[in-house]
Amino acid sequence: KGIKIIKNEEGIKIYSTDTDFYTELNDTTLFENFELGVYNFLESKYKRKLDRVGEMIQDEISTRKNHKRVSYLKETRNNLIEKYNDARANISRLTRG
């Protein structure tokens, strides 16, 4: 889900796999409550992607008006909304109990 965990002699390293180059995550919430930290990371990742897809939909509608592309972007947005809601539900589950 976008996180790579490596354990070696130096300890445990957590990397984000969003791009071609892994970036190390130094977020303290990951180390205080690992599962909650991962879901917080996923929530922010999906939020960024949702914002980007929303901008792409607006751009497509206002410029090229390619209906297939708009349909694809809307489907992608719906998939991201489901993933975002799943991450939010897991965060609320972990913070309640």
C-alpha cells in the first residue's frame, strides 16, 4: 500500500514507494503507533491524488472535452474515494480503541 519496511543492522527503515525513488519516512507517528502512522500516511497520499484527479477532470472538461478520458478520471476518482474512506475508517477504529 505504498510503504516498504526494511530491517537491517542499523535498525528498521520505513520508505514511501510513491515515486520511482524511495523516500525515507521519518514521521514520529509511524514509530509511536505504526499501524496508525501508516493509515495517516495513506490518507494524506490518497487526498493528494484525489486533489490531482479533480484538477485533471476540470482541465479535461474545460479544454479538450474527451469523454473517454473524463469517464476514466471519474472512475479513478471513485476508486481513490473508496481507498480514502477505508483509510479514514481504519484511523477512526484505531483512535477509538
